[in-house]
Amino acid sequence: MDAATYKTIIGGKIRAARRANGMSVEKLALMIGVNRNYLRNIELGRANPTLDIIMKIADGLGLAIWELMSPDK
């Protein structure tokens, strides 16, 4: 699997978990201290977030980091 595909899968998992928690992009971005446009780009697979950012997102969503990082769709 190439990096672009992997980023798209992770972004989709983030978006699905955020929606399942009833959160807007703005709310999650504010909670974890990132710009909402950056978070949107992560969800769309356009950004290359650091491990620190992925950890903040996972914490904000109440997930373990492996739940986001697992490559399964």
C-alpha cells in the first residue's frame, strides 16, 4: 500500500470516529489544539500528520492510537 492510500484510510477513520462522536471538525480541532483546516486536510488524506498529532486526535476521540493506525479499511 502506498503512503497516499494509507493517509486516506487513516483520514477516513478519523472522520468516521469524529462523526460517530457527534463532533464537528471545529470542535475536535479546538479540543486537540490544531487548525480546523489542517484537521480537515488530515481527514481528506491531504496532510501528513506527525505521530504527536495522531496521538492527540486519538485521545480527543477516545480511541487507542492503533485503532486509527491500523491499515485495514
